[in-house]
Amino acid sequence: MTKDQVFSNLTDIMRDVFDNDDLVATPELTAHSVNEWDSLNHIRLIVTVEKAFGVKFTTSEVSGFRDVEHLADTILLKSPKQD
């Protein structure tokens, strides 16, 4: 999976979780940039991302995400490798 594919999938997930069809997952996007990104939707986002990508984040990883790029990089590191 490429980073572009991760961002494309994250865009779809975020549009669904935040109920905002105009939202685009970009590297610099943060929770402060999205009005609908509250604590409940943050949990929904993390759970949905874990299911969609087949990964599991630790609590320290989740609390350390600075922006969507950091989230995408962590997904790539944790994603099952495909040959």
C-alpha cells in the first residue's frame, strides 16, 4: 500500500466519521482544523481506521498523533506487508 492510497482511504473514512463530504485527508490536517473532530469522533475515527487497515494502535500512539501524516505513517508501519 502506498502513502497516496492511505490518504485516499483516510479521506473516505474521515468523510464518513465526520459526516463531511468536503473533507480531504492531507498531511497537515489536524483535529483543530475540523469542526466535527471532537473526542467522541476521534474514538470513532481510530476504531474505524484500525478496522479498515487491519492495524491496532497503542494508547501512546493515539495520544501522540500530531496530524494526519503522522497517522498515515503509523498505518504504513503497522500494515500487514503484502508481497
